[in-house]
Amino acid sequence: MRTLLDYSPLLRSSIGFDRVFELLESASRSQQGDNYPPFDSVKLDEDAYRITMAVAGFTEDELNISTQSNMLIVSGEHKAEAEGEYLHRGIATRAFNRRFELAEHVRVTGARLANGLLSIDLKREIPEAMKPRRIEINRGTETVRQLHSDAA
């Protein structure tokens, strides 16, 4: 049984978090989908992340990494079938399409394929205009005089 959470009390006391609540609602509604290929996501430091996917049997030419809006899309498709007749097939070679929702200001900085593992490096880069800044507090009399002179 699935219980949907009601976020309306939080919406009343928060401004500008609509996207976060939409993500929470969509995550609670989504079904557990295909878990192929398996992956790890790691936080390397305050603003650096890495996604590592197990893509054994895929070459660089058979993998595609793209970003669209705040979505990282990793897909793979084998181009050629292996030689010979399989007696047992335990290594998955099916096509896949994995999507990762990225937070704002997170961008892909690089990708590499080694030993059957695809590693994608991500970095959060907050623009200068959005970084915290100190606001000076004026004395009350200066502010009042300034308001009267602006009105005149």
C-alpha cells in the first residue's frame, strides 16, 4: 500500500520551492522501474559528485551521454552481435536508457570508461549573483531622511 504525502502545509509557509515539492510528489508516484544497468552515486566533496555505471561489454561508441534541461540521460545499445553460439548468456547486453534528475547549476564535467565502468563527473557551480552576500543595515534616521528626500 502506497501513502501519498500532503505537502500543502509546507507550501503555505515556503516560497519558491514548488520544483522541490513536484520532485517529491513524482518520486512518490513513480514505480520501481528497470534497474539496469546498476550504478553508484557518490558525493566527492561539497560541490562534486560522481555517477559510476556498470556497463560491461559496451564500448565508447555504443554509449551516449547527454544533458537536456536538468536531466542527465545515459543510453547504450550494442551495434554488433558477438560471434559463436552462446551456451549461457549471463552478461546483459540489452539496450538501456537511464535518466538522472540534476539539481540546478549542476553540470557534467567529464566522463570516462575503464574496466567496464562508466564514470560521469558532476560539479555544482553556483553563479556569483546567487551566492550569499552581506546586506548593509542603515541607521533608521538616514533611511527616513532618504525616503522624504525621494518623495519631494
